[in-house]
Amino acid sequence: MASAAPPTPALSLRDVVALSGRFPLLAGVDLEVDTGEVVLVEGPNGAGKTSLLRVAAGLVPVTSGRLTVLGLDPERYRTAVRRRVGMLAHASHLYDDLNVRENVRFAVRAAGADPGRIGPACERLGLTGRLLRTSAAKLSAGQRRRVALAVLVARAPDLWLLDEPHAGLDASARSLLDELIGEAVATGATVVVASHEPELLEPLADRSVTVNGGRVTGERSIRSPAPDVPIRAVGSAERAAGPPVERVVHVA
Amino acid sequence: MWRDAALVAGKDLRIEARSKVALSQVAPFGIVALGLFAFALGPARAPMVSGAPGLFWVAVLFSTVLAIQRSVSVESADGARDGLRLSGLDPAGLFLGKALAVAAQLVVLELVLTVGVVLLYGAAVKTVWLIAAACLLGTVGLAAAGTLYGALSAGIRVRETLLPFLLLPVVTPILLAGTRIWQAGLAGGTPSDATPWLHLLLAFDAVYLAVGVVVYGPIQEAT
């Protein structure tokens, strides 16, 4: 009997090396993230967490090794891959001279996403009324982060790359972010989230990888879904219900 | 590609409409440059009229550098350039959109500077279509070459000083051809006086538009 082909991972890095000039950002990373999985990337400052996300987003070229994103080579299918990947970075990617609505509309239309999702996404993030007509230059850091999140929600990418997503957000926005991650996963998206505050994200994550010196040095399974529940359908609530199963693998 | 170009041009022009940098800084800079040239040439009218075509294009070139630097700096703040790359916009559309927005600003600038040349230098425009053709073709070339070299300098820390150094020598054909066509336009020349120079501008535009469409993406990824 022919066995079914294994599902394509949402993100796969095989011995990936990335350089900035001659400085190694990633020094041979091996990582595979399944579709629908939430993976937490931990590590101290300068460990390579942001670099890992930037390489996955195709913003930093791979010097050697093999990278596939959503089953595609991002060098070869750059536009197709980028339209399916969303990144919440340290910077908000906003234009100060445009207002909130114009910033979100431009980002969503540029990504070829459905403009019909802009209104609900802004509303969800509390970007309503006068705030929509406020220029980005007048926003606080937390409000800029909310706008960047609204773009991400409206784009509804298949792969979410979140770099320190809780930074600059107040308590209500943090809990909203956690909800949004759970909802994205419930609709089949994959989430890779880098943080040096893992305790905030562990309740959402299926697995944690530790990065240090540009390498994956450890891996920890945080939650194991019930065997009969497809992992992509597991939301944060279901995951939170199961007992934690911890496993530590040292790769270095 | 055209959809992306229209989207990017619309965004850049909206930003300029809000910030008014082109109107409040770039155009006044061009007028100041024309005024300084007039002071340098002295009060006699003849040298100003004979030098007007060249001085107009030198003022346009210097102002173009400012417009391009502005176009690049808009994408440098708050990681906007990464945002553009992540959006999956067609690089050719992005190049054409940025160039289109710069060209629209340059057209306004050239109108202002043409009025300045007439008022400050006492020059009379006798063959209007030659002047218009030179401005139109020169604008396309300046916007295309400027956008391309602006992208080249975008990732470099010293881009403000590097851009004029890269761009100004490259656009010398526009200065040369534009000046010759303007001389014919101010002297009431015939089309045959300007044909070779119009061809030079057309060739320049075609080369830089084609090169920009092809290499803008790789440049954006590499810088």
C-alpha cells in the first residue's frame, strides 16, 4: 500500500548560513516548522532570533544551506512567498505623513490582499474614529504597533513571523495579540515568534527552540495536541487545556 | 506591474502633498539657484539670456538630487523599505511608481523654473513645443536615472553625499541635450535644429527605463 507523502513544512532551514558582510548572522541553522505550529524562538540578545526571522522572511539572503518557505524557494518565488508571509518586526513600516487608514490600506493593497478586510482588522485593533485619520507621526509606540498588527491581520498571511510582538503593547493589547495568534493558527496559519520573554508566549506555543550564536542549540516541546486533533486546528484554548509535556534536545 | 506602479506613485504623491517638501523646499531651492546664477552673471541682460538654457538645466539637475534624496528618505524611516520588500510588490512596478512620482514633482518644478527664467533672465520662449518636449523627455530620464541611483545609494550610510556624486555625471547627456533644445526653443529654431538632441533624450530615457525595470529588484535586495 502506498503511503501518503509527508506534509510540506511551512518553514524549513537546513544548515542555513547567513552573513552580514563577513559577520555571521546564522551559522548553520537546522529548523523545521510544521504547518499550523506555533514555535517560540528563545535566546539572549544578539543570539540570532531576529536574523532567523529576517532570513525566513527573505529579507536576508541565505549564503549557504537550504531554505524553503511554505514549500517554495523564496529566492526563486520571491513575490509569491512574500505575499503569503507577514512579519511584525521591531520597526512598524509606517509612513509618518500618511494617516492610519492610508498606511493600512497601502500595505494591504501592496500585498495583494483583500481590501475588504481592512475595516474589520482596524476595528479589531481598536483603530477607529479619529485615530484612523491621525497621521502615523503622532502615534505612540504602542499605537504604531497596533497599526502594524492591523496590517498583519488584514493581510491574513499563511506564515506569521513575530519579533518581540509584546514589546510596546499594553496589557489589553497583549491579550488581544494572544487571541489573534490563536485565531490565526485555528485558520491554518503557522506562527514563528521570537522573544526573550518566553513566559509570555509559552501558553500559546507548541514548541520552543533556543538560538545562541546563530545556531539552534536546544529544542523543547511545550504542548502535545491530542493525537486525533489536527495540529492546525488547535487554538490557544485547547492547547492550554492539555498538560505540558516537556522535552529538551541539545543540538549544538 | 502597472497596478503596483500606480499604487506606489499614489502613495509617494500623497506623502508629498502632505509634507509639501517639493513645493516648500525643492522648488524654492531651484529658484534660489537661478537667482544666484543671475547675481554671478551681473546686471547685463545678454549673458543671462544666452546662459539661460544651461542655467535652467543646472538648476533642474540640482533640484532633482533633492527630490530623489527625499524619495529615498521616505522609505528609510521606520523600516519602510523592508515593508515594501515584504509586501511582495513587483520590483518593476515599484521602480516605475517611484520614478513616476518624482517625474510629477519635476514637471511642477520645471514649470516654476521656466517662469523664473523668463522673469529673472528676461528670456522669451519662442518655440514652446521644443521647450515642452525637452522638459518632458528630460524629466523622464532624470526620474528614471535618479530613482535607480537613489536605490543604489539607499542602503549606504553616506547616501546624502554619495547620491549627487553618482547621479550628476550620469545625467550629463540630459544637461547637454536639454540645453541645446532650449537654445533652439528660445531662438525660435526649427525642429531640425533639435532633432539629434531629442533623439539623444529619447535614447537616454529608453535605456534608463529598461535598465531600471530589470535591475531595480536585484538592487533593492542587495542594498
